[in-house]
Amino acid sequence: MRLSEYFLPILKESPAEADTVSHRLMLRGGFIRQAAAGIYSWLPLGLRVLKKIEAILRDEQEKAGAIEMLMPTLQPAELWKRSGRYDGYGEEMLRIADRQNRELLYGPTNEEMATEIAASALRSYRDAGKILFHIQWKFRDEIRPRFGVMRGREFLMQDGYSFDADEAAAKRSYEKMFVCYLRSFARMGLKPIPIAAETGPIGGDLSHEFVILAKSGESEIFCDRRILSLKASAVGGYKSDLSEEVSRWTSFYAAESARHDPKRFDDEVAQENRLAARGVEIGHIFFFGDKYAKALRASFTDRDGKERFFQSGSYGIGVSRLPGAIIEASHDEHGIVWPKPVAPFAVGLLNLNAQDKKCAALCDQLYAEMREKDVDVLYDDSDERAGAKFSTMDLIGTPTQLIVGPRDAKDSRAEIKDRATGERRVLSAEDALRALCEADRARP
Amino acid sequence: MRLSEYFLPILKESPAEADTVSHRLMLRGGFIRQAAAGIYSWLPLGLRVLKKIEAILRDEQEKAGAIEMLMPTLQPAELWKRSGRYDGYGEEMLRIADRQNRELLYGPTNEEMATEIAASALRSYRDAGKILFHIQWKFRDEIRPRFGVMRGREFLMQDGYSFDADEAAAKRSYEKMFVCYLRSFARMGLKPIPIAAETGPIGGDLSHEFVILAKSGESEIFCDRRILSLKASAVGGYKSDLSEEVSRWTSFYAAESARHDPKRFDDEVAQENRLAARGVEIGHIFFFGDKYAKALRASFTDRDGKERFFQSGSYGIGVSRLPGAIIEASHDEHGIVWPKPVAPFAVGLLNLNAQDKKCAALCDQLYAEMREKDVDVLYDDSDERAGAKFSTMDLIGTPTQLIVGPRDAKDSRAEIKDRATGERRVLSAEDALRALCEADRARP
């Protein structure tokens, strides 16, 4: 993409409303724009990040055997009255009356609707064992929306719902999603910490939330720091026994302040491994048995001919929250340092002097060759001065920069800069291109 | 995808609420499920169609130079008060009060918000000439939602907004989207008819809607039937003069009943070319000059240093309406006949006897090879009887069927059936596979 043909409104000043570093960088870098309190437009650059995150989640969900559908944003209140959650959900639920005064609501989550859909289609024990998911906008009317997309009101969620014939199978689905979420976060360059959690308004008796450490985090986390060096894997694939993998992750001490036990922490964790830090929640999974199935009459005919209720869980990731969380975990004083798999562009090509004919010709040629090779590149072909171009590219955080100034252009050379390490090297244009294409192919 | 691992709730009976053939087939075939009046869940099969349509629209938008972003579903009422449309829009607008009693609305369209975003970023005549689009859910509170997804209340729209420095450039953007829409529809197997139209609540003085002919259409269309044999093209690409291409399409008589002129129709169209039929609107484009730019103060500094307002148009396609419209135009007494580019799966593989070992082994092998070759295949590996499998595959309308019964399996043969023509031929399994892969590659 040529910057001159793109839509990238960089702000020169730090916006006053930004209350955390990710929010400031997303506004300054032209990733988002506020439409109302806690409601954002995703500008082209931000949408690219959101779509890359979505694609990773979708791919990992499908690898785990989950099936994608798409439920609407608005739901009939009647459905929530049947589950008993309508009155109890509180003011975070956006309640709406249509022109005929029928009660609707903007879905904050979809347990009821997913259960109703499953009930209509899954009739026998042979149909059980399904995980359905969707990626759809939700609304929670936070009293004090803040931290930009990290605690917005309208937000994009990937939420899944499992329907199994018995508790053992349901626990396996829970473990699948546990591992699937670990793998998804790892692909985005995040280090997730699973923490046993309260089930809150969803209900049930088993729940984990996934947090990452970040200074702006809303909760206080106490954990064994060795958990940060674990790597997510599903060695035998999703058909194997996953309980061992889940145990490996949950064997280390990890708690939020509300459930923190200082004595256990001291007893179980060697002093050098004790970590107290702030965390951001990026995912939450629940097992709640037949809670919604019973309320919504989602039953199936079991092997013995008896009608039984499905055993279920639900699994959610705040998709639109993730760009903020990733930036919190990965930035420096110059701007964002995107992990490659979620970067809006993999490469930034900088023409340091658009007036210099040799320089422009070499950049145009490099751009054409990268496009030909499907390298995901943003080409700053604008008339800005070199300093502004460096600042912009550092701010928006493309992992690799390819820099061409008049002097290098004369000798057909270009400089490659690694955004994360700051490492620079000057190569012949040909070698630089080859190095970039190799780096692009090596992306996880 | 193996049917045994999929979520495809086929209804045996025709649903009572279905008021048109596409609605009936989408419900019966497990494409959608009603959540509330005019609000639908897209089940996995339906979502696949929706995503293929989305991908075509996105690709054609980008080819025309439009840039994707994503605005939220909810908008502040204040924005619509500034444009003067808030009070006038009527009951179709879903008005919402949040917990702090701030006025919001579920966006029925996005002229105001897109203009506000453009105003914040485009400051100079050098920034002009941008088309921004998004694909997002909208809500219009129809008094009588009907025809399933064809006239739903919550619906997915692809809407674009252009910002140009003068009227001539704005007209060029209008022509680009005119041609872009023709190309998009053609890729979905549709024959669009552009018709000069009223501008309604959007405003402006130039507008075309795109309709396709369908028995269930809401409007009556009078046109020169030769328009149906035109092919959309942008021979010179979007940088060339497109006015000739637009003229070619608008030179034929075409009118909706409200603007129909029987005398002109008789004078201009030879009797054998006069066509009166019902039509469904699938897209609508508008040029409205500085209407919104003026109201929302979207100005830029022109070459002469003067502040001027952008000249704009807006361009909309009802994405979630298209699967219905395509089915209206392409079905038979057995079910849907999807054009290949928007079919939920390109190929249906039918194992006529899952108990027969040879049959199952050959099907498994064919399935594995198709997956290996990235053929988009749905494999009916279920225990159903052969007749039910034929009916299901005809109903959901995969363009090609690969049928394996015990007798053919014994000789390593398979039957290929073309859903549209009903043509069948028995080939060796190897040749059948080769033919399928070639057909898949040849898809437009």
C-alpha cells in the first residue's frame, strides 16, 4: 500500500483523552477514532490488526474442531427471561424497545441464544460433542469506559459454546478450549497466565481467566514467574488426552488479589519466583454443566433412550481488546513494537527523499517486487521530510523497515532496520529484498 | 468438512413462517435461523455463503481503490442532529438510551460518521480523492420485516463514502463505484440492472439502484431486455475514463413503476425487447455533493488557499440480502443452485452406503485427496439412506456432486453430477478427482 493513496491520520499531539499508553499510541498512530464514550471506529490501520487477530483465532478454533456461525447483535429479551438472567444482569445490559415496543437487548454474551440453536438441531447423543463459536460485536454498558479499546462498551468478542452428552466429555471440551486459547495467544506474541476465577453472572463451578502482565492492568496478579516460560502445545493434537497439558499450566501458583492466599503463595513459591504485578484479562472460560440447557430445555436422547440435558461451557476472548493488550505488552518510547503476526504491515518502505529521482526509482522498484512476492508492505512515498517518516514508521510499529536515502540509492543499496532491536544493516537492494522475503516467510 | 462433525440442521418440513422461496430454502437447508422478527442467526452453512460474498465485495472495492475501515454499529444521536437527519429519519431508526440516558442509535447508514472521520484527517486538496468503505451490521426497524434475510431488520451492509475536491472528481468516484458494483454482482452470478432512482432520505440529485429480476421482487421493473446481456468490464482499469462504460449501461430504458413512462418505453424500446418484471434491489449509489460535508464542516484547503467542502457520494450493498436474492434467481424444485463463487461448498461428496467397507474406504480416500488439493468439499459420511443424502445435497445446492455407491466403489469408480444441469457421468475415481480439481481451479 502506498501511503499517498492510504488513509492514515497520524496525530502530532498526544490526545488529551488517552488514559493509558496503548490508548495514546492507537489514537496517535491512526488506528482508531472515538465515536462516543467507549465506542470506536477502527481506521484502516487498526482494522488490519483486528483482522489478523481474528484470523489467528478462527484458525485455532477450527484446528480445535469448533464450528463457526454468526449470531446477531440484538437479542429478544424473552430469551433471557427464560434463562432467568434478564432482571439480574443489571445496568451493564443495554435494553432496547423497538417501534412496536418489543423488548430487545444488545447481546453482552450469547449463552442463551447458542443453547437455543443447539437445542433445535442436536437431538441425539450422536449429535453431541459440538463446539459452536462466532466472532461478533457485543455491548456492555460500562459505567466508566476507559483505557480505549481495552474497556470499551461496544467490543468484538470471539465466543464459543460447547454441547456434550456428559460431564467427562464437557470437561474435555473445556480442556480443548483451554489449550486452544493458549495457542492463540502465543501466536500473537503474548504470554498468557491462566488463573482459576470466579464464574460471576455466567454461573457454573469451574472457570479460568487468561491474563497478561501490563502496567495498566486493572487487577493485581500474584504468580510463580516460571509460568511465563511455559510454551503452549498440543503435542498429540486435540484428539489426545489434554488433561496433562492443562495440569502443567495450572500446577503453578497464580491468583488475582481477591482470591490471593499470601500464606500459600509463600509456602508454594520460592522467593525468587514470586511475582506480583498488574494484569489485563484477555480471555475467560467457563464450565457450567446443564445450567442453560435445563432452563432452555436443550435435551437429547441418550444411548439408553432417556432424555438428558447437555453439559456445556462457554469460552470468550475480547478480540477488540487484544490490540490494546498487545501494545501494553510491546512498545517503547518511540511507539508500538508489533509482534509480526499481528502487525498492520510486516514491512515499512521509506523513501527518504521523494524529490530525488534515483531514490524514487529504486523505492518504486523495491515496492513493485515486494508486491509481486506478496510481502505485506506500507510504502511511505509521501513528501514529508525524513525525520517525520522515521517517527511515523516507529510509531505505527511495522516490525521491519526498509530505508532508502539518496546516497544509498546512488549505489543501489538499502538499509534494513529491525523495529524491536533497532539493529540496522546496509545491503545491496537485491540482498535486502531477499532478506525481507525470507523474514516474511519465516513468520510464525 | 465431514458432515458427521459439522452443524447442519436440515428441516424435513417446510417452515410455516417462510413467505418466499429463498426464505424457505434457507431455513430448510440450515443456512439461517430466526432469532426475532427480522433478526437472524447465520448457521455455519449460511455464514460460508455470506463470507464468500463479503470476500468478493472486499476484493472489488480494493481493486477500485477504496480503503476498508470499520465503524461501530451504535452512533451518538448528536451526530445526526448536526446533519439534521435525526428527527426526520422516522421510526425505522432504532433509538436507544444508555444507562446515563445519553441518546444513541443503531446505525441505519453512515454518511454522518464517515464524513466526520474524513473531516478529521483530510485537510488539503492533496488528501482528497479517497473512498472509504466498511462492512458492518446495520439496523432498520421495518414495520413489517419479511422475505427472510431479504428484508430483515438487522442486516449486513457494505457501504462506501467518497470525498473529492470538486464535482468532476466526485462524479468519477461515482462512476468507479457504478462499475465496481457491476463487476461485484457479475462475480456472484447475478445480472444487475442499474436504474435511475429517487435519492430519498440520503439526499442529492443523482442516484442509481441496482436490481435483479426475481418473482418475489418488491418493485415492478420496466426495461429493455438487451440490458440483461451486457457484461460488466473496466477494460482500461479504474484509471481510465469510465463514463463510456456507465453510458453503455444507462443508455437502455430501465425504470421502476413510480418513475415509469409508458410512452417513452413504447417509443424507445422495440416491442420484442420490452420487459416488465418484478425486481429486488441489491445496491444503491448516491451523489449528494456537499450536503453532509457542509453540515459537519468537512472542509479542505484548496490549491488557491481557500477552504472548500468535499463533494461526496455514498454507495451501499445489502450483503446479507444477497444470499436471498441469489437464491431467488437460481433455484429449482429440488433446492438451491448456487453459482460456484458463492456456494457454501464447491463439491458435495456422497457416500451412498456408510456400512459398505469398500465404499467408505474409497470415499475417505477421495476426501483426503480433495482436502490435500484444497478443494472446498462437504463429505456426507453419515448413516442416512442414499435418498436422503441426494435430497440434502440438492437442497443445499453444492454446484458439483461426487457420488460413490457400493457398485461403483467395487470398480473404483465415482459419478460426477452437475447440480445446475443434472448431467451425470461415471468416471474412474482418479479421473473424477482430476475433473473436480480442474473445475475448482476454473472457478471465476
